[in-house]
Amino acid sequence: MTKFSTNEKILAVMRYEKGSESLKSIAKSIGIHHSVFLNGIRQYEHHGEKAFIKSYTSYPAQIKLDV
């Protein structure tokens, strides 16, 4: 799956919520399967914009080796 920025994901959901385009047409235009896009819409409806913000931390290799 192609990676999208948080803003691009929100814009795609907004296109769907506006109602002028179908779920499948938007998913096809951005290059993902419609079920993946539907999952993103549901996450957005439940969590808002926080649904698309990555909540992980990248640790340096040395810290990983120490653990």
C-alpha cells in the first residue's frame, strides 16, 4: 500500500463525507483497496484526526540492544 501523509488521508475522508464521490471511486483514485479506505473512514469517525497520527517512537539501535 502506498503511504500517504496525514493531510492526504484526511482530505480523502473529507471527499467521501462530502458525498459527491463514492467510496470505491476515491479508493481507486488514491490507489488502495476500498476495504482499506473504509477502515480508515471508520477510524476517522471514531477517533477524529488522531486516527491518522502515528503514535510510535523510534529508538536508536544501541538502546534496542541494551534492552
